[in-house]
Amino acid sequence: LTLVDDNGISLPMVSASLPNLTVAVPEEFKLNEKFVGEWTDGEYGYIFKFNADGTAYIDLGGSLVIEGAYTYDDQKITIHYLQTDELETVYSYAFDGDTLVIDGLGFTKVTESK
């Protein structure tokens, strides 16, 4: 395919492919049904959504939105995501009854996720 501009200059078009912009769920992922669902803080508009398949969505009030994968241990949740490279962000967490406390901020589950 060739495009020709208004000056008669030919611009050849070539096929290109986009890189895969998804993060694979880490092999060490283990499901904990307690995480699964959409959590909101109710104050700042922060949303953490953890899916049963190991994927995650985070919206920090529109200032930062991350889609990726998550893993966790007894004290921290690690979010794996892509920008120019694969990155990770680590949050401390604890459950306090039905509240998920992430980095000291309480979140309430608003929906169950798949």
C-alpha cells in the first residue's frame, strides 16, 4: 500500500505489529477468595479490584490507573503492571473484619468479581 501526498510524494506503508501489553499472572499466584471483588475507600474514590484469575485493576482517584496482575503474602500485595517495562508496586495490607486495610486506608467490598 502506498499513499501519495498533495505534492505527489509517495509514502509506502508497511505492516507493523504492536507489542503484547499485558502482564502474565505470576506462576506463584494462589487464589484467596477473601481478596476477590471490588473494594473502595469511600473517601478518595480509590478502587482496588482483585479478580479470581489473578488480574487486578487499581484506580487511585483518576490520578493513577493500573491494570495488571497481583500476588500477595501475609503482609503485602504486589501489583505487577506494564509501562515501558514490567514494574511492580507493593502495598501493605491486613483484613480487619470485612474491611481490607491497604497502606493504612480502609476499603469496603462493593462487588464480587469473577
